[in-house]
Amino acid sequence: MEQRFEKLLKILKSFHPNANLGLVKKAWEFAKLVHYNQKRKNGEPYISHLLETALLLAEWELDEDVVIAGLLHDSMEDGAAKPADLISEFGEKIYLLVDGVTKVSSVRLRGSRDLDFVENLRKMFVVMAKDIRVVLIKIADRLHNLRTLYALPPDKQKKIAIETLEIYAPLAERLQMGQVTTELNDISFSYAYPDEYRRVARESKVYYKEAEDHIKGMKKRLIVSLAKEGIRARIDGRKKSYYSLWLKLKRKEIDWDYKKVYDIVALRIVVDTIADCYASLGIVHSVYKPVPYLGISDFIAQPKPNGYRSIHTRVFGPKGRIVEIQIRTKKMHEEAEMGIAAHWAYNEAKISGEEKKLEGARAEYTKLSWVRELLNWMNEIKDSREFLEALRFDTLQRRNYVFTPKGDVLELPEGATPVDFAFAVHTKLPYYLRYAKVNGRVVPLDHKLSSGDVVEIVKSREKKGIGRDWISFVVTNLAKREIRKHFRAVKSKEEKR
Ligand code: MN
């Protein structure tokens, strides 16, 4: 295991040359201590789970803080560590990450009662929205748990598998982590719906084989045609995962007809530039005729909501078989496989000055779009639970989640205004309030905020004081209390004069 740990250090160092490896070593020793003598169900020492989780995070190019938190992620829940230990040994930043993971882990979404479900979802959302890295650690944790799921009793296997299909795999997908999503889905599928899994695996074999044979021939022809036009391309076959194949087969219009799944194996063309993508599309269509009624999807011009970019076209392949071809640049390919982790883990060591600022802005933007995605995702889950509608249980509707321009999330009650927001950010902030912007537009101070709004308080240089009329429209207790306090103080000063 010490060798695996050396590997961890090596990977981390390769992506982050300035990483504090001493602190990583300290975390490893700490983890061994607090999980002393603990074993996993498969008989391995508990710390193997922590090491493997940290290794995944390092492979996703995340920095030492995240890798350390990966090593320590179970130290409070399953180990003997106390918050004070983590803060004094590793600092507040790392403690907060571990605490976030602990909180998310304690949220049980499966089998909870309706009321708990909404409340738990809310809790989970708030923790995850605060720091996307918590989600990444949780996903790495879950992935390793799935890889070793064989050791658990069947009822637990099923519960974890279904929770993964419902919560963690969709999260990974929203984070655009293609490879991870596929692995989470396929392992879970085999445990959650074993009969269906076996059926798909058995029946699909011949279709996969046939599609792969077609694609081999197409690949040769296309490489030559592209090279003639001076386009350097890498062409691969992409096999559809069992789980997404199953979802497709169940659709009404497909109804278990494997021949209607055109992308059971898709042909993937990876080129250098966006211009090459469009040029390749033309060349592909000159060799294989596009299927008119299925059309082209240009996700480069219009990316999918999770940021996915590629051009998809369906063509008549050999023997009139319909084949899907996906065209993208190397960068798009990396993003599609590695996802948001790749954006998040920008390498600070390699950049400086202006570039750093730019990357910082991009990281903030990424964070904000992540929080938005999370909000959509939560609403989808909520909508999919019809019983919640039926109960008219609207806890979530009655709370608003609004964001600072940096993507920090604040939870405010219905009817909250920019003034409530300002007080919630900092009780001194309203004294400098010049005006407020919501989603980039200036709004009156009594404007009612809604979930997903990005609120920006534009400050004056000098202290301006508090508006007399604010008390008439604020809704949070904090704002009311602070405004009253302020005017009481003013009054008593006036009386003294
Ligand atoms: Mn764990």
C-alpha cells in the first residue's frame, strides 16, 4: 500500500509541481492512525479505501487540498478524528471540505419519508453548492465503494446502487464527467437491476460486434479521405454503455429493437480545431450520405446544458446501416471525458498575472454555472416525485437560493429583497449599498428575489447609512433586527443632543 501512496504523490506532483507533499504525507499518517485496525467488508484495511479515493482525485488533476480531504474524508464519520484535530493539524480549509463530505454522506435520500426527503435534499444542496470540490470527493468516494461493492450483502448493494443511479451518476453527468458517469452507471445497473442487466448484456453482444465490424471499415475510408484534405484526425469507436443502451431500449419508439439504436457503437473523430470539425463534417458527408430525417446536431454552435460540445451526424454506413458519427476537437474531447474537474483544476503553477486573473474569472463562472445546474437538477428530482406535488409540500418553493457574483449560495425566505441579501452577506454591507443588480440588471431595493438569481450589491466608497423605508419591505429577521437597532441608536443619540 505504501507503493500506491508513492504513486499518489507522483501523480499529484506531476499536475501540481508546487504541491505541499509534506502535508499529504502527514494526512496519510493521520488517516492510518484514526482508522487504526479498521477493516472493510472485503477484508482490506480501511485506509485502502481512503488511498484509492485520493488517487482518483489526483488523477482528476485536483490539487493537494482536495487530495488530502480525500484521505481524511471518513476520519470524522468512521474514524476517531474530532473537528478540532483536523483544524489544528490541517487548517480550516481542509476541515471544511471533510466536514462537507461528512454532511453529504449523512444525508440519506433513499427510503426516507417524504418530508425528510425534501429536507435532506435541501441540506445536501446547500452543502454541495458551497463547494463543488465536496461533490467531487463524494463522487470519488462513491466510485471506489462501487468498485468494491461485491463485498456487501445484497440488500445494501441494491440500495447503494439505486442511490447512485438516482443521485451521484446524474451529478457526475451534470459535471460532464463522461468516463466516471459511465462507470457509476454500469456498475450500479448490474446491482440495481441484475436481470435487466444480464438481458442487455446477452442480447446486445451480436449487435455490438456487428457495429464494430462496420465501423472498422468506415474508419479506414475516413482516415484516408480526411488526410487527403490535410486534416489530422484520430478516429475511434465509442461503445454505448449498457446502462444508457438499456434506457434507450426502453423508450417507446425503440421498444427493444436493437437495430433502431444507431449509436450502439458510434464513430468518433477527434481533430485539432473547430474549423477542422466542420471541414470533417463535409468530408464525412461526401463519403457517407447523411440520413435526411435524422439530421445533424451541432452541439458546438449550441452546447448542451452541461457544456457538452460535439457535432453529431447520422449517416448511411455499409449495407445501408445507420451509424452515428461524432466530431469534436481534442479539447472538447478532454472536457467531455474529464468534465468540470478539468476546468476546476486549472494548473496555477503554469500560469501567472493576467492569465491567472482570466482563469480565476473562469473558475468563478464555472462555479456559478455549477450552482445553477445543481438547482435545475434538484428541481428535476423534485418534479419526478409526484407524491410531493400531491402533498403540495412546498418547502423548497418557499425558500430561495440566491448567489453572489462569485457563486456563493445564500438561502433566503420567500419575498426576500436585495437589502435582505446584503444583510445576509455582511451586516455592515448595507451601510455602503449604492444600488443592487440582479442577473446583471439594476433593480429597485424592494425587488423580490427568486431562486437562482445572482445578486450583486454595488458599494459606495463612503458609508451611506440605512434607508428609513427599508423596514417596510425586508422579510428576514436579521435585516429587521439590524435596521431597528440602527434607528434606535440614532434616536438615542438625537435625544442626548
Ligand atoms: Mn468513504
